[in-house]
Amino acid sequence: MLTQWAARYGSYGVGVDISKVFLTAARDRADELDVTGQVRFIEADAGTYEDEPHSYDIVSCIGAAWIGNGLAGTLTLIRRLLRPGGLALVGDCYWISPPPPEACASLQVPKDSFASLSGTAKLIEDAGYELVEMVLANHDTWDRYVAAQRWTERMATRKSGRPRCVGLAAILGPCTRLLSRVRQGLHRLGCLRSPRVSR
């Protein structure tokens, strides 16, 4: 996203991630788009990352609200960096319906990890933000989001020279267990895709 904005709008920015894989992919993308002078990528924990307070027009955290131990904490982290009147882009999950204990167990998340959609909107407002827009991911857009992450990981594996192919037996066991857990709980979980929040 950062490199696309730099290419399309001429913006400058900083990307922070703990994953060497995703940082390498981001740097490669910046080279490809010829925007390396406009973006900087830092390997760090975004939950503890420090920069000039209130110096960013836009701060984004899509799919990583764990950096602040949930959405409320992440909004607090964002506020430290966001200039007054700036725009926060956040993406997080929400409960489509109240989850029974077995759904939480299958997803391996506590029930209070997420709120309902209206609870999420209230949480944003209670954090002192004005909710400007919400875009909800459906199963197809969620699949595209996850597929892009997996593709990046596969490309990094390919570039590293490690084998890309593993035995079918090694895949089937974990995949069968994962699919079973996901089927039990995923239909209860939605995802906010890039809601815009302004201060």
C-alpha cells in the first residue's frame, strides 16, 4: 500500500514490520515502482516503534491490531504518530454473531478479542476518533487478502533457494486440522477492511 501510494500520489512514508519476508517484498516492490527515495522500511515491533510525535498525515494498521493488544490499544498507538486532523486507516476483525465457546476454541481467540460491528464502531468513537467510513470484507475479499500474504511468503521462499515443494503427506495432516478449526469458527468472524478513522 505504501509503495502504491508513493507511485500514484508522490507521497513519502515509513513502513514498520517485524517480518523480514514482508519487508524484503516491500523493498522489492519499491524498487519495481521506482519509489525507493520516497519510502523507508524498518524492521521493528510497530507496538513499540517511536518516531516524531504527531508527524504523519496518515497512519495505517491493516490486519495487525495485535500490536496494541487489540483495536483500542492500536488506536492509542496510532494517535501518538498522527497529526491533528490526520487520517487513521485500521483493519480488524469483528464478530458477525456472538460466538459460542467452541467457535472461540476453533479460532484460538478469546471471546473478548473482538466486538460486534456496532461495538467496533463504538470502540472507535470511544477512543476519540470520528468514524468517517467503514468498508467490510466479504469472504472473497478476505480470501484475496490472505492469498496475497501467502503469495509473498512463497515468493520469498522461492528467492531464498529453499525447496518450494513439500510432500503431500506433510501438507494433508495440518491442512485437514486447520480446515476443521476454520470451518467451526470462521463463519462467525468478519473483517473490517480499511475503515477510515479521523481524529
